[in-house]
Amino acid sequence: MYTIFMANNFSQLFDKQKPPVYKFFVNGKWQESKSKKLLGIKSPINGEVIGAVPSVSFSEAEEAVVAAREAQKKWEETAISERVDLLHKAAALIKDNQEVLTNLIVMEVGKPLKESQDEVLRTVDLIDYYAEEGRRVSGEVLESSAFPGYPATKVAIARKVPLGVVLAIPPFNYPINEGAPKIVSALVTGNTVVLKPSTQGAISSLHMVELFRAAGLPDGVLNCVTGEGEDVGEFLVTHHQIDCINLTGSYETAQRVSQKAGMKKLLFGLSGKDASLVLSDADVVLAASEIAKGSFSYAGQRCTGIKRVLVEEKIYENFVAELIEVVKKKYQVGDPRKKETSLGPVISDKAVKYVQELIDDAVNLGAKIALGGKREGRFMEATILTGVTKEMRIAWEEPFGPVLPVMKIKNWQEGVQLANESSYGLQSSVFTKDLDTAWKAANHLEVGSIQINGKDARGPDHFPFTGAKHSGLGMVQGAKYLISEMTKYKTIVMNTKP
């Protein structure tokens, strides 16, 4: 067991004010920003300011990139066994401090207590798994004689080498579990990292960075700067010494980044409008239970959350009735700090108003609120809409909140067609007892992954995970797959005598 690194040791991250003002992390040191510009972090639970993070200046962001660049070659030359050991130490420290991190996530992003703890513990396992997978990165040896008609005069050593400096940009909804794979996949392969967390989620991210530092990472290997995406984020994505941008966020953000980034490797995990198809022979009880979990966990604020359900007409009423009963029992809105709470607040006033707009638009066009529909501030009941048609915004736009539209379809072919009409293509699920039909539907769905008789989900974290269309670019999750994305080939050719 590694030395326990308890909460009072985090004091170097912030000053003694109440609420605390946090620092940023560059070249192994916690620093106060000279910009003096602060971004207050309000808890979505009660609007209380729980801290402030600096909006660092461009010169301070420059320091982070330069530190990462200067540290990269030495880190690349560090033995893989040493890199792996340091990452295991970081995982152990995160586990030792799970209570601190769990409570931070609850307060900062309003995620229920159980889900927040699951995020932290899942991250521990993820880091350990990614670290071990990093040991298996290897190139290959090729002989020219393997190509038809070519003499045995050349031998190539195709090495896998790091990209260089990786800019990691995780989202607010999983500040630890989305930040960690970006960091670990880069570090284990010899890259260095500049972490730019979402402003809402930055406090949790800063604590995680401190635990990586405490594990013994050399100076400059991991750096963390905070600030608005339109400000310091824009500066970083255009920086000529950034080699790769690994971002999880909205399609709109990714589009802006891709237009400004230039010749950099881009890995984007983006929005979704995930559709679940429930066919007439499906196990309705199973489908309702899985879809409820896939729709309403973390108040629907997940890119892989089920955003619409397409149900065959024969079982539509039966399915809706079962879904309502499941949601009634399991998803009561409340204070996420309480163990019994399963549905907390939406992240911000702006976000919850947008969700309300989509509900109002649907109702005005004839949809019915079958369950829920009430809200108080950022707390919104789990809401099920029936009678949803293609003319309604909720059929196409991602609400990122606790509302689920249910639509009728005649057969699986119509369901696939309707699912594919979306500009997004992250994930889908199909509920049926006919595996032949499930396979056909899966092959026709234009998404990154398909769940058969199960809710949409990203993991386990060694499964490949990516998105199609506006939902992503490159492999953004899955241990060996993301690790492979963090490398490039460098081929050395030896010429031999014939």
C-alpha cells in the first residue's frame, strides 16, 4: 500500500480564503495566476460558490506548453517499467482519496453520491489497466523480400514512438473518469500532457492532478491550466508545439477547434442522439429497466445517454407503462449528497432552460408528458414524453437532461432509418429476442457501437469506443486502441547486400 495522501495535504492547491482560490500547475509547481482573473465555480445543487479557478494568461499557458515540450524527450527515454509504476502509484493515491474526490464531484457537478464514487473507483481500475496495456506497445520488423518481386535487400524496423505534447480537454460531466484516460494513454506511451479541464469540473481535475504529482511524475510531464475555452482554450488548440488534441465535448466546440488547430492529430469524443430500438418480441421488463438506467443516470447528462426510444407499435403502450413504473420507483429527484438520491440537478440554469424549451416545443406540437415534467430551479423530474414525432426538436436535438422521448415505429427497418437520419452517430441499442434481426439492425445502424439487449454505455474501458458522423473522430476510448492513437510510426530501414 502506498502512503495515504489525505485531504489536508491538498492545501497547496489553493489559498486560505473562503471560498478557496485555486492555483494552476506548471512544471511541477502550483502557481498563482498573474492574470488576477478568477472564474467562480457554483455548485449546481444550491448555487453556492465552492471555489474559484484562475483564468490563466496566454503567457502562463505558454509556460505549460514549453514545460511539456522540454520534459517530453527525457520522459520518452524513461523506462516503460518506471512509467507504469508511477501510474500505478497515482491510481493507488486516487483510491486512497476516493472520499475526497467523490465529494468534490458531487458538489461541483451535482452527480449523485453513488455515481460519483463509481466514477472515482472506475478511474482507479482504468489507470491500472491502461498502465499495464502500455507495456505491450511495440513496433515490428519487416523484410523487403515479403513484397512480391522485391529482393532481400532491406530490413525495416517500424517503431511506435510518442506523438509529443498532448492537449487533453475532458468534459464537465466526468471530470475524473474522462480526464484520466486522456492523461494515462499519453503518459504511458512517452508523451507529455497539458490538461485543460472544463471550468465546471476544474476543481475535481486539479485534485486529481495533485495526486499524479504526488505519485512522483517528473516536472513538466503533466501540466494543468484553467480558463474559458474561448480564451485560453483557443490559445492552446492553435499552439504550434501541441501535437495532438484529445477532446470530449460538443460537436460545435469540436468544429471550432478543428478549424483552428492546423496540422495536429485530433481525437474527438462528441455529442450523441442515441436511439434505442424496442422490437415487438423484446423482453419489455428488461428493456424498460435498461433504458431507464441508460436515460436517467446522472440526470441524462451523458453523451452515451439514451436520447430517444423507438418502439414497435404492437408493444408501444405496454412498454411505456412498464417504463413509467420503473422510472417512478428508481429516479426520484433530490439532493445528490444523500445516499438515496438517484437523480440530481442539471448542471446550470442555462442547461435546464434548454431542456425545458425542448419539452415545451414537443408539448406545443402534440406530445404528451407521460411522467414528470415539473422542475424547481435546476432540479427537474425524470420526464417521459409520448406521441413524439419527427417535427419536434426533441426528436433530433440532444437535451443533455432528464427527458426521454418515446416514438412509434412499424418495424426495425423504420427504426434504423429514423435513427440514421440524425446527424449524430455515437451509439444505439436494440432490444429483441431475435438475434438475426439484432445483427441486421446493428449492421445498418450508422453509429460507433451498438448494444444488444442492454443500455448504451462506454465501457468496459478496454472495449473500443468511437463515434460516427458528428459524434466523433478517431478512437477516443478503449485501452489498447486509445494508447495506439497516442503513437506514430517511425520507420528505420537497413540496407543490406543482396
